[in-house]
Amino acid sequence: MRVTLTDGSIFRSLMVVLLLAAGMAGCNTMEGFGRDVESAGEEIEDQAD
């Protein structure tokens, strides 16, 4: 039996792995962005006081 990328189960597994990897990378990026925004907000509050 010859396995190719057109085989449904292999293609589906590859897509799941790629989507999970992209999702995990996105979470880390958004978490860092949230910390940056929070830090900027705290700086603005400190300057206002």
C-alpha cells in the first residue's frame, strides 16, 4: 500500500497538527501583547498621578 498526501487520514492528521501549532503560537503572541498594553496603561496612570 502506497501512502500519499491525498490519503484522507494522513492529510487530516497533518492539518490538525498544523492548526494546533498555529493556535498555540497565537496564544503566546496575544498574551505578550496583553502584557504590553497593560504595562503601557500603568505608565499612563503613573504619569497622570
